[in-house]
Amino acid sequence: MRPIEHVRISDLARPRFKANPYAFYARLRAEAPICRTRFLGEPAWLVTRYDDVLMLLKDERVLKDWLPVTRWIHFVAGPITRHMLNKDAPEHTRLRRLVHKAFAPGLVARLRERIQSICNELLDALESNGSIDLMSGYALPLPLMIIADLLGVPPEDRRRFHARSRSSLTPSTVLGVLRAAPDQRLLAHYIRKLVERRRREPREDLVTALIQAEEAGDKLSEKELVATIFFLLIAGYETTVNLIGVGALALMQNPREREWLTQNPTLAESAIEELLRYTSPLDVATQRFAGEDLTINSVRISRGDVLFAVLGSANRDESQFPDPNTLNLARAPNRHVAFGQGVHFCLGASLARLDAHLALTTLFRRFPNLRLTRAPESLHWRKSLIIRGLEELPVTI
């Protein structure tokens, strides 16, 4: 077998690859831990070892906005891509501070009762049917309803929001960026209309709070509001959808761990951390750029090169996690990077943890013998560089 020297980044987005990328990631860590690729025609690198990924996520010399590459993406997609995840200090710091002002203390903790109620309602439908697609019938509607409730998105618009927003997570080629642009522009138009309504008719929702958020006389501009609401929608449910869905699949495939979870509900927090590590719903972190010439693991990176932190590989690195390909819900310590690290650590992490905690413990408490209705190898995975998730998960009680 020839050593790996170059990887086509589009290959990492293929559904067949997403079904089980971990053997290939292990080869990359061993043979080419900093591996050449190209992204949107630009020189790029895949970073796969845990220590290198951690450095990349925290290093201030690594940037999120590099105008020679991102300028045309912003032009094609419109203002919706100019959110805090794509900003560096001091703009990122300013935006994150203003968004935090919109979140009342204990907001996520107060959602527990609402999340539990939705879990129960959705599982009642499963019980009456006897079988269901767990993705469309449970994993998707739960976090989507919660974040839409928070933002104040009307129920009739929520599925449309999902259909248009998911295309933003698929592009790994120039053509993919162009195909996603119409959905992104339609979303931006919808969000602007929602902001206009909340200016006229304030409510107790996150959009109103963002409009009113102020720090030392500073407020979010109209374009920043649109981009921030889009970002919160994505951050608020995309990771959670796939954590619940692929987490449920992992538990069905590991009956001993599933039984441990149902018998030890007080240890569910440890279980969620391990499922985050094991499934890595955010498989590849969004692109970063070398702000200056760098050396990573003896590899010379030129200023302006695109860098991808492969979180799914870092979370299976044997140097950090003993027996990394085994699901161990009691694993400790568990310093996974499923939510990233550093200043861009996932804003929706606490909400994702709570959603998944209640969703999975409730699911397997009510249906301890839940099982797949098809062979695991026949399941369809999403086409996406960034996300690792299922298109469907047919199950029966």
C-alpha cells in the first residue's frame, strides 16, 4: 500500500466515506498527520493528530477570515456568512460579547422541562406506530423545535428553515458553494423580515433579545443580526441532530453500553461526553487560514494556506484515548474536541448536551429493546465535509 501524500477533500464528504472514516483517519495520523489537499482551488492541509488539532484550534496565528479566499464566498452567499464563527479578534470578541448579553442566566437549564415534554410527545408517536425513522421523527424535530422556540421562528416555517440551512454545511467545492448560495440568500431574506417584525412587535424570544442587546453603547448592525441569527440556528441544532441520531445508532450497536446507560441514568453526562467523542457529529471543523508561515509537526505551512482540523480523527487518536475505537460510556478523563477549543468553542455546546442527554436517556428508558430495521451497512449517510450524520435511521420497538 502506497503511503498517503495527497487527499481530495471532496472524497471526505462522500456518504460512503462518512459511514466509517476512522480507519482512513488512523492511516493519516500514522503516515501523513499534516496531509496536503486543496480547497476551492487553494492549497490546503488536513490536520489529524490530537495535539496538532488542539494547537490549531487555539493558535492566534491561525485565522478564520482570509479575504483572498473568503471575499468571494461572502459575495456569493451574501451577509449570512459574516457571523462570529468566521471572524477573528477583535470583531469576534465584540460579537460574542453582544450575543452573550442576549442569553439570560440559566436560560438553557430552564429549557429542561420543555425538552422533556417534546421527547415524550415524539416518543408517544413512535409507540403508537411501532416503527419510525428516528432521524426525521425524533432526532431532527426535537432540537429544531427548541432552537426555533428560542428564536421565535413560527412553527410553519421551521422545516423550510432546516431544508435551506443544511445546504450551507455541504459545500467542499466551488460548485457546492454556488449551489448553496440561493438557499442562503433566501434564508437571509426571511431573517430580515423576522427582524423587522420583532422591531415592530417585540416578544420574549432570542431575536428580540439580540435586537435589544447592547454593550457599552455598541449594538449589532442589521447585517450582523441576520448573520448571527443564521449562525445560532445552525449552532443550535445541527450538531445535536447528529449526536442524537448517530448516538442512538452507536448505543443500538453496543448493547452492553446501552444497558449501562439505562441502569445508571445519573451518569448520563459521562455517557454524552463519550458519545460526542465516539461519533464526532462535527467531523471536520470549518476552514481556518495560516496568518503567517507556520511549522506544524515539522511540515511547513505557507501564509494564507487553508487548514482543516479533523475533529473526528483527533477524537480517535490512540495517543490521547486508550482503545479509542471502543465505546466506553464511563471513560475518564475524556478531553475530546467535539465542540472545538479556544475562542471559537461552540456557543451551543450546553444546549446540545442537554438536548442529547434527555433525548437518549428518555428514548432507551422507554424502549430498551429498540433495534434497527435494516442492516447498518445499508444506512444512508449525509454528504457533507463538516457534518457526520445519517439521512435516516429506521427503527422498531
